[in-house]
Amino acid sequence: MPNIPAAKIVIPESDRREILARIDESLRTGALTLGPLTKQFEQDFAALTGSRYAIAVNSGTSALEIPLRVLGVEGREVIVPSNTFFATPAAVLHAGGRVRFADVDPRTFALSLETVRRAVTPQTAGVVLVHIGGLVSPETPAIAAFCREKGLFLLEDAAHAHGSTLGQKSAGTFGVAASFSFYPTKVMTSGEGGMIVTDDERIYREALQYRDQGKEGFTTNFHVRLGYNWRLSELHAAVGVSQLKRLPEFLTDRRRAADEYTSRLRGLKGLTPVLPAAGSLSNFYKYIVRLEPGIDRARLKKTMKETSGVSLSGEVYEIPCHRQPVFASYATGPLPGADEACGRHICLPVYAGMTTAEVDQVVRALSSALKAERTPSCA
Ligand SMILES: Cc1ncc(COP(=O)(O)O)c(C=O)c1O
């Protein structure tokens, strides 16, 4: 029985050759940063999301911090779901803001209109909505409308959501700006890297300055903002351009594997898959399965690995941010939805090129591990 990895990074040989040829050309010409490959990556990514502008940066984390700086969060509160990666609240703090953790609906893993409403205070500057696992919550348009009505910004942390949609709209186009990550485990990668998308010309122009040490323009040394070196190198852009071309194929593969999981898991007791809402397409960065109370997640994962060679990835996320020591001073009260979402789910392996036989092996492993969970031990 072959081992099933938690995730796989797919860069086919023909793509590797093409990437190396592009890198060779960069080395030959000396255009090593903010050059033609970065421009192409930006244009192609803007086209993917249907955004007017895209700004390539060196990480998903800087793709969050830059728009937060442009939007001016200094001394103000930003609402962030607690079940997110460290970088979401950390970017708010680095941009000079204060984090207000909000609860989520454990059925969607996302902020709801109600949890946003409850978290708003007179100090609120805006909301960061995170599309966990590539799922775009059906409440996203209502949250966007609420933010517009209240004069709050909505920033989407779409680090997980390349190619996800709700209705006819791409993830990343519901708020004033959005950030994407190209970290290696993501649906597409550039090695390291990130992208900001926006339709707002001011955000675009200022983001270009923040990305490059706050310089007024690329060729000047006149610094108008407290920027940083958030540039993406041409070598990373070469990988990004290639991976973006593969994205439609990656999405087809992931969605097929996800559909196979969904039909095979239907009869299994003890779990509920978290699926995109009607009219929404996930990129299935993660295939999230909620577990019934009482199932020991760590033991379940160990059983699957030891008896069937199936590795499950880390959760999204295991510990909510309001329980992380570094954010202790921002914990304002109980967040039962985030605790439930974080405490009771697993992520099944999904990757481009995953075969039906591999899906079957995962489902068999999960089914027998769940049975073992329900069988009282003799000890
Ligand atoms: C939800 C979320 N936001 C932001 C980031 C930060 O992206 P990066 O690792 O590219 O800085 C990640 C990365 O894993 C993420 O999962």
C-alpha cells in the first residue's frame, strides 16, 4: 500500500525547464527584481481575479500588511477571525493597529454578518475576512455591504483561495483589496511570494511605494512612506508565472478529488464535510471534515498514519489565535465558534494529480480509524 502524503508540490518537468530558461534570461540581462516577469505575473494574476490592479510582493504576510498600512489602521481596531494563521493578526499589529478577535460560524469556518456586527466598536477601522481552506462564505457579500454601510474597510485574506469563487465573483474581489500567498504548500506557489489585488487606484499607487522602501517612484531615492523591502525577485516571479498557467489544471484535479471524497463520505458516521455553498466553487486548498464531539483527533490521525500510511496535514487551524500566548492581551472573551471550528476538524489530503485509488485509500483509512474510535478499548 503506497503512502499518501498530506500535500504535494507539483511542478512538472516541462515547467521546470521553462522556469529555468526564464531564470537564465533574467541572469543574462541582469533584470533580477521588479522586472518583466514580475509585471507579467501581476497582469496574469489580475486577469485571474478580474481585478484592475495586482501588486506582487515577497510574501502573503506583506500582502496583508501593505494594504493595512495604506488603509490607515494605526491606533484603531481591526476585526479578525480567531481561527486564522498567525500572519493575519500579526500584520494588523505590524501596521500599527489593534486586533479585535471575532467569532466564526463553525459550519463555514468564517466570520458571519452576526459575529462581525457583534465585534464592531466605535474604534473599528475595518474587517479582515479569511477564506479558510479556499471556502468563500455565502455571507461574504452581506459582510461587504455591511462594511460599506458603516464606513469600514473589508480586506480579504485570500492566502488560501486562488481560483475560488462565489457567484460569478472571484475570491479577492469582495472588499477594497485582498492578499494572496504563494508559500510552497498553497494551491500555486512561487517559492515564496504574495499578491495584493485591488480595483482602487490609490491603494495600488501607495502599495507600489510601500513595497519598495516607501520610495516615491522606482528610480528615485525620495522616500514618502515608511515602506520596507517587500519586493518579489524575478526568480520567484518566474516560478509564479509558470504555476499560474497550471492553475486551471490544478483546480480541475483538486475539485475532482473533492467530489470523489464528498460522494464516498456520504454514508460515514461521525463526520460532516465542510463544503462550498451553492453557487460557490472552492479551490479545495483543504478538504475540511468536521468531527463529531468525542472523537480524539490526534489518535485518529495517528491510526490513519500507522495502519494505512495516510498522512493528514495540519489543521486550519488547531489553536485559535485568541488562545495563542503572543496575542493574549487581545483576547476579549469566549469565542465558542472558533474553539469548535479549530478543535473538531481534520483536513484530508488533496493535491493536483491525486488519483481515485488514492482517494479510496484515504476514505478506507478514515472509515476504519473512525470505527476504532467508536470501539471501546479492552484495556
Ligand atoms: C490565512 C493566511 N494568511 C496569511 C498567510 C501568510 O502567507 P505567507 O506565508 O506567504 O507569508 C498564510 C500563510 O500560510 C495564511 O495561511
